[in-house]
Amino acid sequence: MSRPKFLVVGGGVIGVSCAYALARRGADVQVLERDTLGAGASGGNAGTVSAGHPPLNRPGRIVQALTQMLDPASPLFLPPRWDPKLWQWLLGFGRYCTHEHVESCMQVMAPLGMDALHLFDDLIDAEGIECGYKTEGYFEVCSTQKGLVQVKYESSIIERHGYHPQTVSGDELRDREPAFGRDMIGGMFYPEARTLDPLRFLIELADRSRRLGVSINEGASVSEVTTAGGRATGVRLSNGDVLEADSVVLATGPFSLDLAARVGTRLPVQPGKGYHRDIEIRTGGAPPLGVACVLSETSVFCTPMDGFVRFAGTMEFSGENDVMRRARLEQLTMAGRLCFPDLGHAAPSSEWCGLRPMAVDGMPIVGALDGIEDLAVATGHGMLGLTLGPVTGEMIANQVFGEEDVRLQAFSPSRFQGFDD
């Protein structure tokens, strides 16, 4: 019997994870990446495998956003512009900012996070992936009492769902990580977290996928999904070439929207831009951090990698573009200097921005698209793309091979039927 042929559109961590999982089931898989592997958020993110946290949709989030939206140095930035789809999305986002929605999300995301952690551990070990993988957890640190109250509240939610956050004082922080400054008054330690170099992980996973027979084509831009008789038959590339397949998976982050819309499905997702700055660990550069941390008040992650510290974060809703705003990059450095007084003034070794697919309800969109057979989507992961990459691949493989996976029910694209985005 011939092997089923799959086309996975998108060569980020979600797409490659889907390809890997499908190939392990014996499928003939081809990945189509319009740029290069890791060119988007998959290569430039903070490198944290962070499970069990509440969704971005939380009570009070809209008020917070409105007070920060015009400040280019704030954690959240919405530059003034006319974009009806964005404002409709924000209205929808606000409708989900309730205690009830947070609890509903946690009911499905907390156990999925546990699955993700176990799958990452097994994958790294089984495939011998070298990506600086660390299982020491990370700190969330605060410089204000208000921030500390909020962190403790969120950790109480996490703890109710089976995780084990630990409260730490300012002195305990400095005992465990001497680079922390005196302005850090305390925070939380999350032992159920991992860190890694995301680009190295993606490249190594792509290599293991190739060993399973996966073909990865970079520079292959898909213009549309081809259909016949109510099912997907393949894709058409921007150069006019048509590739045929038994099934197609759309895993192109925020760029999945146009491809889904062409087959009659609207997904309420907006591109949320993130940034990073990498500073080498040396005199005049970054301090030699032993454990990663996130700065609560500024939402900036500081992740030690191979010879440098990555300062990453921020959320910018400015549309589909790769424009790097200097104020956003400077915000990363200012936040880092507040936390680490010994952070020097060495020039960054890397500066980057990339787009993350932000679903209106704060949860991934994974599964079959209604109305078209043999077409699935995996997008909307927001800031959890790395965390949920392998487990998303597993769910997609279960779905397309017709194996029951109850986890998919909560993430189905059909949950947005009739939703006005």
C-alpha cells in the first residue's frame, strides 16, 4: 500500500512538529516554508517551555491595555491606525476577559501543559536533540508590591490545577541568582518549566524529521489550497505550480488566515509582534545567569542560552509587518537593567521581531476545518507556540489518521462558527 501523502504549510515549530508526528505514523510528508526555517517567531522567541499559566484574556486586561496602548515603551503597544478587523478582534477579546473564561481555559490548558512537558522531555531524550535544554524552571520576579500581589494571585490559579509554584523573597532571589538587583522584592519560582535555544531545537527537529523521510522545501510560498468535490487536493504555489496530496495542514501562524479564508473559513486571529535582543555574556555585557526569569511588570523574559542572554517579549498589534521599532527594543534593555544592575552597554549580538498568531479567546486553533475534508489547521498558539509545538503535532496526527483525541474538542476551529471577528 502507498503511504498517505501530506503537505504541511509552514516551517515553524508547529509545522515541523506536525511533520515529525505524521512521519512517525508512516506518512509521506512535505513541508512548504515560504522563507527559511525559524525565520518567524519560532526562531526568535524567548525559548521557554512554559505550561499551566492563565490565558492572556484576564479580567481587567482591556483597561490595562487602554492605559498603555499609546506608549511605545509599554509591554503592550497599539499604534494609532485605522484597522476595523483589529478593533473587532479587540472587542471580541474583551468579551473573553472574565473569571469564567479563565477557569474554562485552565480546565483544558493545564492538563495539556502537563502533556506538553512530558512530550518535550521524551522527545529531547529519544532523539538526542542538542539545544541547551534545561529543566530547572524559571523565576517570575517583581519590583512592586502591586506586581507581587498579581503574581501570587495567578500562581494560586496555577496551583489549583496541579502545578507547584513556589513563593520566593527578594533575599531568596539573590541567594539563588546573585545577578538580581536590590529592586527585586520577590516573586515566584515555577519548577515545571523548561528553557532551550528555540532555533537550535527547530533545526534539530527538522533534521530528525528528514531522517524519517520528511521533505522540507524552503522558499516555497503557497498562494491557495486546491479543492475538488469538497475536499482538499493539494496546494498552488505562488509560482503557479500545483502540488497534490491526500491531506493538507495549515501551520503558518498568522498567515494561515488568508489561506483559510480562501476556502470559506474566517479565523479570529491577529498578528501580535514580539521582539528580542541578545546580549553576550561577558564583561560589559550580560551577567552570567544560571536560571531564566520573566520580569513581571514589563513581561520581558531573560533566558540564558549558549554564551548570551536573550531579552524577549512585548506585544505589539501593528498589523502584518516586520518593522522593528527602536522604542520596543529599548524597552527590553531598560527592563533588563532594572532587574540586573550589572547589565552593561555592549551592543546586541542580535535584534529581531516576529509575529505570533493571537487567537481571540487565548487558546490554540487546532483541527479539521468545516466544509472541506482533508484540510486541518494548527494556529492561534499566541506566545505558547514553542511550548505546544510537539503536543500540537501529536494532536494533528491523531486527527488526520482518524484516531480519537478528546483534547481536540476544546481547540476545534468550529468553536468560532457565527463569531463576528
